[in-house]
Amino acid sequence: MKNLFNKSSFLLIGAMVLLGACKKEGTNVYLLTGTSPVLSASLSDSIPLNSANADSNAITFSWTNPNYLFTDGINSQNVTYNLEFDSVGANFSSPTMQTVQVSPGLSTNFTVTALNSLIANGMQLAFGQTHNIQVRVICFIAPYTSGSANIYPLNSNTLNFSVTPYAPPPVVAPPASGTLVLVGGDPLLGAWTNPVPASQQFTQVSPTDYQLTIALSGGNPANSNADDQYLILPVNGSWSHKYACNNTASQPFSGGSFGLDLSDNFPGPTAAGTYKFDVNFQSGIITVTQQ
């Protein structure tokens, strides 16, 4: 009985200390507790994904109300629900975990297209292969002030499914030319010379993926011009079209998005070295890694 009393006392004291900041405006009402939601789905074990049924409903997820309890009764405020998807074994901690926010409903549907895109493009799982994924829902009361932590998050049970994603339409349409070349202000790239030599042409490794490994001298922080920036062209020698980014200043050197005929140059490296460029039209992401 002593252990039980200690645990109960600890939980009660902890709840009051943690949630004392959850005071309703203008009252002395406090959040006491809540019940972890129970997640269920319209399917079990596996989720069929077929491009022929792209617009059909693939699965419906539902969960119970956490019934957050205040000192004056059941919570009347909106509750936010985050539906999380990850690979089995990653325990919702992988960098490609996907989160879908649902508020304030207790269920949500996914069409075949939407779920397939989330798994294939978002989680970056290989097409045409069977994968095991896990799904859970996390509920919380939205913070009362901007920038504060979510209030009293509660995790549901976890559901596991096997899925075989198909190749969805690429985020960015690949070049009709079937070629890509790198041009830029770096002297090793010819200082914006166009056309460029064969050494600056990408290798097509799949219909939606192009790669190039090349030496670069790196940018000069003293320069305010485009000496350390670059563009990717679908036709060597032509400036008619280009793959670019929306904003040079906010674009990450690696892992940023790109698109056709966007306004700004890509930022180049700040250090000299050999770099591998991976332009993935399927995900719409360009990755640059130093070798």
C-alpha cells in the first residue's frame, strides 16, 4: 500500500505542478488529467495501394476522446490530434517520420493517392516493395500563449500495417531533354559560361534522379554577388529554362526544394572540395554532400 500511495501522490502533485500554468483565463480552474486516446482503423494488417484506385478511400483512422478533465469538469476547449507515421522499429523518431494534424475531429480519411504520396514521397520508402509501417495519434491541448509547449500530450496505442507504395507523379517534372547540366559562378564551373563541358553534365541514374560529382572551389564570404551560386539547366547552352529555388538566402545548401523556372540561384558551398549533387525530381529535393 505504501508504494501505491507514493505513486498516486507523485502523480497528483506532478499533475498540479505541470499543469498549474494551464489556468483558464480569468478563473481558478486547472487541468487535472486526461485519458490516452485509443486508435483504431477501418483496415488491419495491410493497406492496399493501387494507382487504378487513386481517388478511392484507402483507410479511415479513428480515435477516442482523451476527455481532458479540469477542476470544474470535462474540457470544453479544442484538442489537437497529430497522426504520426513511421517505419516499424524507428519508434516515431526517424527523420522521415510524417505527421498529419487533425483538429478537432476524432477521425480522418486518406485516399489512395494521399496515403501513397505520404509513404513514398514523405517517408521515402522504395516503390514496389513491401514495407512495415506504424501509426499512432498524439493529442494535446494547444498552448495558451504563442511559443509555449503543448499542454498534456497523450499518446495512443500503435497500429502496424504492411504497405507497398507505387511510384506517384514526381513533385517536379523531370526534364523532357533527359539531360541536366550544372552552371555557376565558381571558376571551376566556368564562371557562368554556357554551354558547359561534359564534366558538368549529370548522369541519369533513374527516370527521376540525376547525379553529378564535381570539384568546387567554394564561395568567398567577402563577395556579395553570385560567385558561389549555381543553377541547373535542362538544355546545355540555353538560358530559356532553369531549375532554381525560391530564395537564395533561405535555401539550405543541401536538402532544399527546387522547381522549374523559379526566381533565385542555388547557394554554393563555402569550402573547397569535391561535392556530389543529387537532384531528385520524385521528391523535389536537391541533396549536396561533400565527398
